[in-house]
Amino acid sequence: MDFLTSNISGLLVFVVVSTLLISLVFKFLVNVGSNEIAIVERQFVGKELEKGRVFALNNEVGLKASYLAPGLHFILWPVTKLVDKYQFLSIKSDELGIVEATDGESLPPGRIFAGAVKIYV
């Protein structure tokens, strides 16, 4: 009887530890579907976000300007956390899409497209 009790308690410990390890691994891995993007936020370890800015660039703390494209990604949890996943937006050929910037400098008069921004993740 003592042998059976020790085996059951050993199995219980194994199941609990395995469940904790698997749940911890899933905190570090993010699977983004083929028609999704994922928004991430850096919570700790970085420079403070500049006053008046909405998105974090160059290792700043806050919502990151870069996003996770479709695929499996490794994130540095708990420093970085997944905020949400969003479906891609499709604009048909007979529709008009308008994009309004929420952060950054205004475009000079006469400019239609903005230049590239260097982002250090």
C-alpha cells in the first residue's frame, strides 16, 4: 500500500509540474494566424516614452510601433506582453480606405506618403 501511495503522489507532482511548465512556455510563444497581426507592449526594461508620443520606438516602454506578423513568435514575457490580435483589413477595389496617424510628425504640405521609420525592437 505504501508503494502505491508514493507512486500516486509522484505522478501527481509530475502532472502539476508539467502543467506549470507547459503554461509557462505558452506565455513565451505567440502564434499569429495567417490573416492576423498581433500588437505587443513592452512593460518593463526600457526608456520612458517621450512626452506626447503614443507608440514606443527604440526600446521604449509602451505599445510597440512594430507588430508581430503571421507565424510563431517568441516574446520576452513578462517584459513584453501580447495586447491583442486583430484580423487584417481588406479594402476592395471599389472602396476607399483612409488612414489617420495617431503618432509622429505631420507630413509637409504636398506630401502624400511618409518616409520609412527606423524601429529598433
